[in-house]
Amino acid sequence: MRAVVIESRRRFGHYSSVSKGKIVIELDNVSYGYGGTPLFSGVSLKLVPGSFHFLTGPSGAGKTTLLRLCYADLRAHAGQVRLFGQDAAHWSRDEVALARRRIGVVHQDCQFLDHLSIAENIALPLTVANRLTEAQNNLAELLSWVSLVPQAGQFPPELSGGERQRAALARAVIMSPDVVIADEPTGNVDWEMSQRLLALLVELNRMGKTILIATHDLAMIRSMKADVNARVLRLKGGQLMQAGAEL
């Protein structure tokens, strides 16, 4: 994979529009809840270019909600969410869509369009953006990077859980985002596949991408100690805190 990654840096990973030291995503004293019941409050978070963060916490603590705030899929009930230096509170749908081109998201449920091949699903963000030439140029390389060349013509129901997760990661990065957010990316795969997926995320981080991963798997986090300089955050009891020093 090393040769592919080196080439990938030139194609879709190396050039970043975010200056070193700038904050790409910032939550400032943010609160959110459902049905009048607060889920968390006073949450603050800063993600700088090239940083790597794990977000942990018990089920129901609000990890997925916090991630959705980070890519403007939800709006904070209190506090401020800033994406790439801009307050996202009153963005139009077009402004949200523009910002999301810079944020690749790997959802926990890995939804695809079943009538399209896996290659077409991965290329879909560029197709929708009418960037067909880029899709044609980058797709083969990206499929190779996530080891899905043999599955390119298959349809989503034919793929295993690990193959779907790798396809979801490829789709998330095909727009060359500055940030990659992954929600429990290893939750439905075995240990060997989880390590393979995390290795891809580490490679993206080495390309300069900011990575935020929500996971409940502390053993998996500990296994990454030698591979990445990461921060571990814990969301529990409505509060976000540092769970430990750098891995």
C-alpha cells in the first residue's frame, strides 16, 4: 500500500487548503438535547489541521450527536460551532453543502445506493458535484488504496461488512477533504479488519488530514499507541473531558 499512498498524497491527499495552526472545527460552550432534555452542555472542542482525536463514551452519551454538530448536520441549541473559522449557526443549505465538501464523513450504518456499483457509489460525491474527470482519474487509485479493485463492479448487498466500511472510507475522502469524521468505523467488523481500517485512517492523518473517530472500543485505541499521536476525549454525563494523555 505504501506506493499507492505516496501517489495518493499527490492526487487526493497532499494539498490542504487549511494553514498549519488554524482551527478547522471548533465547538465553544455548546449544548444540545432532545425533547427538552439536555444531552450534553458546555462542550468545547478544537480540532487543528493534522490532529488525531478519538471520542469515547458510553452508549447514549451523545457521541454521534456531537459528530453531527461537527459537520453541521445539526445546529447547537446553545454555544457556537465554527467550521473553518466561520460561525455555522445561520448558514444556508448551500453554505452547509460547501463546507461539507471539506469534511469527509464515514457513517456507522454505511448506507449506499443498492442499484449502483460500489465504484459508482464511491464516485458519487464527485459525480453530484459534476466533477466527472476527477472521478475518472481518482477512482481506480482510490479503489486500490482501500483494496477493493476486485469488488468495483459489485453492488453493495454483495459486499462484506469490512468491504462496506472500506468503501465508505473511500467515498468519504474522494473529495480530498481537510477533515475525516468516522462514527464507530470498526463497530461491525472483526479485529483484523478494524486494524486495517485504522491503518488507512492513520495514513490519511500522515497526509495532513484531521481525523476524529467516535468509538467505544478502548482496546482498539490502545492498540494504536505506536502508530499515531492522538488525543482521547470522553463524553459522559453531559460533559466532554480529556480521557488521557497523548497515546
